[in-house]
Amino acid sequence: MIQKNSPMIQKLKNDELVISTKLNITDTVIAELAAYSGFDCIWIDMEHVPTDYSQIKNTMLAAKARGAETIVRTMRGAYSNLIRPLEMDAAAIMVPHVMNRQDAQQGAYYTKFQPIGRRPIDGGNADGMYCLMDTADYLQYSNEQKLTIIQ
């Protein structure tokens, strides 16, 4: 059982325009309205907004239910800040304040599985369909259909 390909990633691969909006309010109705309005993805900010992971998860589920994907701008710092939104099944994370090549490489190292990076394998979360996805499919899906944005 394989997750469907990301429409956002497919558009980027086809050199098509991806339309996003940023929400500083993690109300599920607002996320649904943004999706209904035709946005391809919704950018949720965890750096400048006091948003917790349960709010992020609910906003993501509301957006996905109405056809929009999510980008989570993480807090700078710990490894877990980078992977937790991916494990909640965000289509992308945005790594803020990347100051040099080493910072950029570290972002890929933490968020991609081998052979690209060294993200540890879990698969027991939403992005791995709670262990229902075959491990090889999970690794390939995550590396190919999840985006790490370096800011």
C-alpha cells in the first residue's frame, strides 16, 4: 500500500506554479476555507507563532481533507523540530535561518532517509500509514514526495 504522490511536488517537477498561503491562525475552518479557495498548500508557521503540535496536526488534517497540502515552518534547533511535522504527514518543512552550505546539508541529512540522509526510520506515524506501508515504499515515498525547503 503506497501513499499517493504529492500534487505539490508533481507541479514543481512539471515546472508549474504552486500557490500557497500562510496561516498564523490554526483554526481548522480557516484551513478548510483556504483549501476550498484553491490554494495548493498552506504554510503553517511554528517559529513566530505560538503553535503547538496538536494544533498543527488538526490544521493539517483539515487542509488535507479539502485537497490542500501543508508546509510547516519549523523552529530552528533540534532534530525533532525538523522531523516531527514530516511524521505528522506534512508535505514539506521549511527550515529557517540557514546561514551556510553546512546548515543546508544538515537539513537534508536530518530529513531524508538513506542514501540521501540519515533520518532514523520509524514508519509508525501518519507519514508511514501507521506501519501499514511497506518499509521500502515508505523510504522511497518520503525521499521523493516530501520536500525540505531551505530558507
